Amino acid sequence: MMPVENIRNIAIIAHVDHGKTSLVDKLLSQTGQALGSTRVMDSNTLEKERGITILSKVTSVVYNSSDDKAFKINIVDTPGHADFGGEVERILSMVDGVALIVDASEGPMTQTKFVLNKALSNGLRPLVVLNKVDRPTSRVDEVDGMLLDLFGSLGATDEQMDYPIVYASAKEGWATRGIDEPRVDMNPLLDLIVNHVPAPKVDRSDSFKMLVTQIDSNPYLGKCFLGKVTGGMIKIGDKMQALNPEGKQTEAGRVTKIFVRRGLEMIPVNEAGAGDIVTITGVANATVNSTLCDPSVTEPLPSNPIDPPTIAMKFSVNDSPYGGEEGKNLTSNMIRDRLMKEAETNVALQVIESENKEAFEVRGRGELQLGVLIETMRREGFELSVSPPRVVYKDMNGERHEPIEEVTIDVASQYTGTIIEKLSKRKAEMKSFDEHGDKTRIVFECPTRGLLGYSAEFKNDTSGDGTLNHTFLEYSPYKGPLERSRKGSLVAMGSTGSATAYALNLIEPRGKLFIRPGDKVYAGMVIGESSRTGDLEVNPTRAKQVSNIRTVAKDENIILRPPVEMSLESMISYIAPDEVLEVTQSSLRIRKRELDANKRRQNLRSGRE
């Protein structure tokens, strides 16, 4: 077992795409780990597909420092997207230092500010890694000044302001303490971690205590609980108990397995001591923020508070005409059990059951976080209907308050006028406008509801040549209603069946289509976007009448424009208040909440929609 003074626990934090996972790859490979591929920490299927980190993960390396001492460095790789900020908040209790990765070209971004603020408020002393300094667009001196201003604006102490800087290229696998020093390997960064990050302040002679920060499921071992041992020693066979955050015992048992991370592997060990990050099995009813401890312990360990969710969506049973044809998990009880299981491990999610037990309000940080949950569920065989996202309001001092986001946009200069005009209509206030060559960075403060559905519009307005990032800032007084910018829908009527090329050819001049000939449709399904405001009912299953009368003109070969293809997140952003998204294993369909056209018109007249 490694002595406490030779253990270092550090989290890698950064904005999305600033190079965290690539940096961890190089640290692993240069300390003797055989990787076999890149981005090895992004092991989740969705992470590999999307190229982003969704879940925090722990690994460790053993590093022999320049004075020939062996150090165990536990490294926690964290997500960089604001929607998964809860992953960053909960792991900060495990570490004694953070490495803040900043792109030397982009500089500090919205999530940089968020994760740094959390680290500083936890009393951690960051070290800064300026990544991608080998790029011709890097602005080392300018970004260094921006970082100093950021630390100062977040109220860093004098000790935290005295942060060391490493210049690096994670892609090329080198780091240096000086910009002009030889670029060889990652040893300068590893040496800085050993010297700058303090050893865990723990007592191995105390009773065993560990705060659960992550839960994994193993088909053979059951629930596996990850956390840092904050006191005492633990051995296989020792008695332990689980305390909830209020101090009530939820279960007692014995330790059956102890694992430590070594590179990409989980290594079983017989004992572990305070200061180390381990995975323990032996109880089943503990949750995130539970305390696993010796039976003599009566007080739970304190847990870090988590920022509140700002977005809510309603999950319910799929009641469309095609419901039950493509999935295997169909009932409200199955949906409820799956959502409750997710809420146990994901502290940034809240699940609220409706009075009739048929629908569930799921609250989270953003459309991407909820979109990942929906995508995971559909791959597990669930069918469900999902309502459009809405913001979570708060009543403060008798006044309605809404969540405000800080929005950072990097875009080519010719698009700035359009961006400012569109966001102004969404109640956004511009806070800064900085030009760097042919690129412009604009910072807004915008209501969260103003950003719902804006990402697709932003891509169209900038021809895909722009980046939009946002993070929760605060709750402030309600800013009034927004202008509706979306046009009406092309709504299917008629019988359930397959769309025909003949019918779609007649419908196409009326707007943009979302479907192809042969796709399944039903009355009330949204098959496209109308070119005008207001919904238009059309019949996509209409077939050409066949008769024995000859015509002079030959039948024309029908050529349709390619339909608009939207991702799950785009559909979540797109759907109107009176629509829902039908989610199955193989299909995503937008439909009206009320499928009957006559009832929709009655509801519209009575003001219910």
C-alpha cells in the first residue's frame, strides 16, 4: 500500500474540447500503460459517438519523480460540457487539487469559469495547463492575462492566485514549464502535480469513512461504490454500514471486494487506506452522497451542494398508433423504475412523479443532458413520449424568477449583426464584444427559455461556422414573454399507413418535409414545417388514382428534395408546446399531443393550447 504522503489526487477540469481526455491519454501512455486507441477514458458508447465526455472517470498512474520517489497519482477526468456540470461538482470532494486545462487559442470559456469557480470555492489550489500552444493561432500572453482577470473576478485567495503554468500540446504529448524549453514529454507536468498538489490530509488510525461519489453496476458483484477513503483502513470482510446524508443507517454489511484503478484496469486488493480512491462492494442500498463507514461512526461526511436544475421535460407512455411495435419496455412502471435508477446515480437530475402515476417530470441542467438520457433509454428498448423542454421558475420574495445563462459566442465577423438581432428578440443582454482578426467573441446574458431551440437556428445563421456555449449564471426576475419564431407544422391527416411519393410531391411546395416516401405516418403526426405561420393539415398517404383511361402525357419520374434530418437534441429543441416527441428504438417522430384534429380545434378555441 502506498504511503499517504506519496499519494496525489487531482481532477482534470476544462471547457469542452480543450483537450482534457487527450491529456489523460498521454499521461497514461507515458507512464507505461498500453492504450491501443485514443480517448480511452471515453469508454461509454455515446461518448465515443459524440466525441465528448459525459461521465467522470477515475484512473491512476505510478510516477517515479526526478528524485527517484514513487508517487501514485489518482486522476479524475471530468466532462467539459455545462449540461454535465453536476459530474464536476460531486467529484471535487475526492481530490486535493485540480489541473485547469485552457485552450491557448480560445482562452477561458463559459465552462472554464464554472469549473474554476467550483474548485476555488472548495479551497483547492489549481495549476494551469495552457494546451495547444503549438498552434499558429495560439495567444499565450493574451490568454495568460485573461486567466489572471478570471481568477481575480472569482475571488481567488492570494495563495490560489499564485498558480503555476505549464505549456503543453496534449496531441503531441509534451509539456514544458517555459514556452521556449525543449519539448520532450509530459514529465514537467507530472513533476508539477507531485510538487504542487498536497498529499491527502487524512488519518489512517481513525475509523473507516468514505463518501460515495459514483455508483457502477456489475452483473456479478452488484452495486460498486466509488469514493475517496477519508479516514482509517478497510479490509475485505470488515463490517461496514451505509449512512444517508441525514445520518440515518440505510444498510449494514461486510466488505466483499475492494478495487483500485491502475491505468484502464480495476485491480482487486485486500486492503486500502485513507487518502486513496477505491471502489467497494458489500452493500446495495447506498446512494451518491451516502457515507460508507465503520459501525462505530454516527456522523455522515458532508457533501458538496449541487446547483439546481433549470430545465424540465415530461416523460410518459408512448400512446401513438404505432406504440409497442418497436420497443420492449413500454409501461409507466418500467419508465418510472428506470428514471428512479438514473436519479440515484446522477445527482444533477430530479424526477417528480405526477398524481396519476402516468407521467414523470424530469429536471436537469440542459437539453443535451436530458437528450443523452433519452438516447440511452431508447437503446435499452424503451418507448416513450417526451414533452418540449420548459424552464424551472422560482418564486422569490413573491416575485417570479427565471434562470439566466451566460452565453459565449465565437463567430465570423459578418454574422455578428444577425446574432445580436436574434438574441435581442430572445431577451438577451450583450455584455462584451471583442474582435480577434476575422473572429468575434460576444458574451450575452440570456434567459434559459430564450436559448431553447436556438442552437439549430444559430447553425443556420452562421452556416455552421460558429460556436455557442452557455452555462447557468443566476436566477433573476422574469423578463416577459418571448416572440414566437417558429413557423407552423405540416400535420398528417387521413389514415394510418405509409407516405407516398405522389402525395409528398404535392405537399412539398407547402414547406419543408421531415419524411421520405415509404415512412410510416398517422393522423396527428408532424411530417414537416409549413412555409407559413399556423398549422396546415395534409394527407401524405394519398395515392394516385389508377384508371384504364390512357393519357397523352407519360407519368413523370417524381424527384423530391431530401427531407430535413434532425438529431434527437434538435427535435427536443424544435417541438412546439402542443407537440410531443415519440421515441422508440428505431424511430423518432414529432406528433401533436392531441391526435384528433377536431379536438385540437376545440382546444384552440377554448384557449387550452
